[in-house]
Amino acid sequence: MGAQLRVYRQKIRSAQTTKKITRAMELISASRIQKAQQRVAASTPYARAVTRAVSAVATYSNVDHILTTEPQNPTRAAIVVFTSDRGLAGAFNSQVLREASELRTRLENEGKQVVHYLIGRKAVQYFQFRRRESEAQWIGGTDSPDFETAREIGQTIVDKFVQPTDEGGVDEIHVVYNRFVSMLVQTPETVRLLPLEVVEGVGESDAEGVLPLYEFEPDADTVLDSLLPVYIESRIFNAMLQSSAAKHAATQKAMKAASDNADKLIRDYTRLANNARQAEITQQISEIVGGADALSSAK
């Protein structure tokens, strides 16, 4: 009984230590999620405004730009996968990797060769473990994304897009990331970034149903050349911010669940330890009473 009681007490101490760690991580994520939400809220209107501007140029001009023209027979596609550098976030990384895997299967069934660009150490480890190749990797900045990294990623994928496919270029670029919906919901989302297929805000008209007129200076080609890199960078940066906010929310939710489980373990092991201690006391009392009875019978 004494050995069993020691085991229960050791498990209680281990659960209490685990609870301290998970509770601290929960509080850290809770402190970071507010700032991450503010950054997402600040970047989203700009990304939408740039999207509407690019859509307007692409829709109301007769320019055949390489970034807005649909290829005749696409043969190569790129997938940009956004994960985190750290774990302990529940299904955050696994669900976005599963979404990317399903997208890859769908593209390969369409006869396209798929290449990957990885953001986050978890995606890199996933591909290394399965011995899959990737074109480029970015790690170390997923908790607090910076715009310079988004600019580097955007420039890399745009260079690949404008490069001929027989020289290693791609015909399509897709991004897969976790979108922050709420503190409890983070959903994986797939967006085709290039060729441009957005139409937000281009169908606006006045009360009489007349479509607005646009004038481009110096010309539509130059406007597209200037807007499209900004569009790509803003969409990449917004995806990074969405993924960061979703990761902090997922970590907070996972750590709260872990703390609750630790509390349950502490209660269960405390009850078992009390039962073991009570059984030990009862056994000792029984032995004392039995010994006293034996001595009185011997007289």
C-alpha cells in the first residue's frame, strides 16, 4: 500500500508541473493573440483595396498581361504552404498539411506537376520526414511575421511564374493557410493567387446601373506592372498574419484543454491516493486489533 501511495503522489506532482507549463503557455498565447488580431484587422482592408485596384485594371482594360492571362495548357503548379515553427497547437499544422496534400492530389490528377514552397518549420519537417522536395523554405518568423519576408516570398513566386515552364517556371500558384475565424475556429483555406482570378469590387455601379469608367495613366500595362507585385506581397503578408493569429488561437485552445486534463488527472490521482491511504490505515488498524486479540487470547 505504501508503494502504491508513493506512485500516486508522484503522478500528482507530475500533473501539477505539467499544469504549470500548459497554463503559462496558455497565458502567453492569450497575450499574443490580441496583437495578432489587430495586425490582421489592419492589413485586411489594404489587401482588399489592392485587390479591387488590380481587378479594375484587369477588367476594364484590354491588356493581356502575363499575370492575368490564363495559360492554355497549364503543366506546372506551385503550392505555398503556411505552417508554424512550433507545435503544441492541436490540429493547426496537420489540417493545413492535409489540405495541401489534397490540393496536390487534385492538381496531379489534372496532369500538372506540383512544386512546393514551405513557410514554417513544421512544413519543412513534414517534407523532410517523407523525403519530399521543395523549391524554397522560410522558417523562424511565423509567430510574428514581417513584411520583408512576405516581399521575399512574393518576389520568388512571381519570378517563377514569369519564367517559362520548360526552364523550371510554373503556370499556377496556390496558397494554403489557416484562416483565423474566431478564437475557437481556424479553418484551412486554399486560394489560387496567380493567374489573377479575383473580381472583388469590379461590378460596382451607380444608381442608374451604369458601370464606372476608368482612366489609366500612364497606361494599363505600366499600372499592372506596378500594382501586381504590391498585390502579391499584400496577399502573402495577409496570409502570414492570418496563419499567425490562427496559430496563437489554436495554441491557447490546446493549452487550455491540456490544463483542464491536468486538473482532471490531479483530481483522479488525489482520490486514488486518498483511497490507498485509507486502505493502508484500515489495514494497520486491523493488524493492531488482530494483534491485541491474539495477546488477550494467549493469556
